[in-house]
Amino acid sequence: MTDLKFHWFLPTNGGDGRQVVGGGHGTPAGAAGRPASVPYLGQIARSAEQLGFEAALTPTGAWCEDAWITTAMLASVSERLKFLVAFRPGLTSPFLAAQMAGTFQNLSGGRLLLNVVTGGESHEQRMYGDFLDKDARYERCGEFLEIVRDLWSGKPVTFEGRHFQLSDAVLAQIPAPLPQVYFGGSSPAALDVAARHVDVYLTWGEPPAAVAAKVARVRDLADAEGRQLAYGLRVHTIARDTAEEAWAEADRLLAGISEEQIRQVQDGLRRSESEGQRRMLDLNGGTKDGLEIHPNLWAGVGLVRGGAGTALVGSHRQIADLIEEYAAAGITEFVLSGYPHLEEAYRFGEGVLPELAARGLWRHPAPPAGATASVPFGGAVTR
């Protein structure tokens, strides 16, 4: 089996805390005890890279700090961790986005990954001056990714599409290596874009059978395009030494969510045009009852948080078992988060990752001690 990859999350959408920080998908975030400051986010980034996470997802949206600026600042306070930068095509021109990616990749030493978010809420898109409907946004996204890929080839690009027109565009900032493009979406239009343009297809944490069915659909579409994709899962985690401790933490988080919070956030999330968000709402049903929707898969987070709304809950061994179920469904990458993000990174990194390593499913991505590059004062890079 291919080694699994694990990524963490930078909570720039309202900050962090010891309770579920709600909001997302056009719904403002609730109050958090830890603001999304560079010192705190830097703590999370440094801890994630020490523990063996490959990258950290930084979200996008009207209630998030800007992902490009945030990660550019954090690159200077971390060493190896890559940044999975979420951005919305169409709010930036394809040429400028390709140039920004090239600059980031070249100045960070190859630490950029791109998470393309088409946007599932028209009311939020209009805040940015974007008045296209959902289907048109996906059509524009396809044109955008086609142009960016062509620009990264270094050859002149002339493009005449419905949404973009370029003439003899030549990009000087070619990223090396080319950043992988991550993308999620559950509608037919989204799956078509994924099959034709992206490297890694992401889906939220539905039960393994549902994930396997979605992976199979995207794989068939990609096969028809002559392409092969990798597949990733975006989900939260509550990992503890014992199952009893893990479920006690889930109960504590649930106790901190009021019925009024659930009502307000669920009303907002139902405005979403995202098929994936609809599926998340179906999993929790808007109620605190029956939230273990598959052994060790809990839908409580989605009561007050848009986007990823489920969590892997259990002992380190139980969570490793569930990860193996997802791996059997075709998932090779996991984008994780938990509350608070600093402490939960250590719980997963020091508990579950060693368990997976013992099963031969994971290896720490950092080079051996003494093999990292260093730059002496006034000198060239040495190894």
C-alpha cells in the first residue's frame, strides 16, 4: 500500500479555542479564545512539521484571514511544512494567480500546494463582486485551471473563453516544482472539473462506503480523460489514549453547543448551494442525537461549523483502524484538524501516527537528522 500523507489545519477562520469554533460557508464564525495571530499560528505550524504532517490547509472566505498573506508570513517562522493555500478562482486573474504561485513556490523552497475553492454561496461571492451562478462558477474554474497549467509550461498562452481572454501571455515565475492542485466538490459540475484539471480530489468525512462510491465516480471520470488522481479526506479528529477519554471529549464539545447556536448556524448553512454541505447537514440532522454515524465517526462538529463536519473519535488504535478503512476506499491523503489545533496536533501526531507507522502505512517526511540544508552567514547553501 502507498504511504499515507497527513496534513493539518491553520484556524484562520475565527481563531481557535477549546470549543468548536463555528461558522464557515458564508456563516460568520463564533467567538474563539485564541486569535489567529502569527505567533499562535506559528506555534501550530512548527508543531505540525515536527510531528510529521506534510502540509497545513489554510481556508478561504469572507470570515477568514487571507490565506496567501497568512501563509507567506508563516513560511518565515517554519522550516519544512508545506502550505495548502485555499483560494477562489475568478476573484484573481489566472495570470496573477499563476505568478503568485510561482513566487511563493520559488521563495519558500517548494512549500506551496493549492486548494481551489469554487465557492458554494452566491451571497458570499457577491461580497467579492462575483455575480455568476454556481454552474457558471465551475465553468470559469475549469477555464482558470486550464490557463494556469498552460502558463506554468512557460510557453506563450493565448486563450479565448467565455470567462477569460489572454493574448500572448508568458509567465516568468515558473514554480519549481509545480504545486499540486487540490479540489473538492460533490456536484456533477464539480466532479467534471476534478477529472479534467486537478491532482488531488478532496471529499469530506462521510462514512467509508459513501467515500468509496464518490472516489469510484471521480476515478471513472478521470479515466475517461486519460488522467490519474490521488484522493484525500478532510475531517476532524479527537484522538485519546482510550475510547472512553475520546468520547468524553466529544461529549464535552457537544455540551458547549447550545440549541440556539445550532438553530442559527443550521439556518445559515441551509442557504448554501454546495452539494457537499447539504450532505454534511444530512449526516447530523440538526440534532444532538444519533451523531455516531459510523463506528468512531462523529457528526457533531457539523452542527455549528460549515464545511468539514465530522470527526474521527476514539483510541489511537481505533482511529488508525478507521483510517485503514478509508485507505481501502481509495484515500491516500488526510487533511485533519481538531480543537484546540495546537494540542490536538500533538494528540494525533504522538498517538495515531506512530500506530500507523508500526503498521507500515506512514513514514515521517522530514529528512534524517543532519541532512537538512543550512545557509552560513554570507555563504552558499551547504549540505
